Amino acid sequence: MVGVTGDVDMATAPRWRAVLLGAVDRIGEPIGAPAVSLTRGRDPLRADPADGVLWPWRRITSLVVDLTGAGFFGVAGVNLLLAVRSAAVEAGGWALVVAPAGGSARRAIDACGAVERVLALPDLDAALDQFDRAR
């Protein structure tokens, strides 16, 4: 999850693009508790994190972009969200956006008719529910 704070406009969108697309680049990476190959004769439940081996069946599959803390949110921000969603799908995952009703981000997303295209949800609980349904 990435929480966006402050304004998202033409001046700040490139910085946020780098942050969010950097997070999308992690889709597909292994996550979870470190493990050690049993062939090395070590107990995986007592693995040393320095070994750097992760459980291979748990992978990052999604990105949640939380816009609750966003201030001004312009069309550049909506275009950014569309690019993030597209990149997430291309990476084999998906992205959800938390944009509370009445906030500037939600108003901009609504005005552009992009609620369904960016998968905008009203709060983090709704995003987590959506994530649970998709698993």
C-alpha cells in the first residue's frame, strides 16, 4: 500500500509516478517469511533472514493507492492512476484506489468518469474486502 499525501497536480505527478510505478514493479516478487532449503539441513522455521530465500508461493499481487491524505487532486493525478492501473495489469496484478467520498481525489475521479477504470473505493476496509474476494 502506498499512501499519497499533499497535492497531486502537474508539478507533483512525475514524482508520484516514479513512486507508484516503482511499487508496481514489485508485483510478482516473493514475499513472506524467510526460509532455508531443507536440503541444507536447516529448519525453515528457524531460518536466518540474512539467507535471503523467501517462500516462493507467496507473491505480491496488488497495489493499494490510498488517497485519503491527498490535498488538491487534478486531472494529472487521474491520468497517473490510469497509468498505474494499466501497468499493474501488464505486470499480472491489479491496483485499487482508496478515494473517500467528498475528497478532492474522488471528485476528480468522478468528474473524469474514471471510478471503475481506476477501481476507486470509498475506504480502506472496502479495498481490503475487494482484495479478499479476489484471492
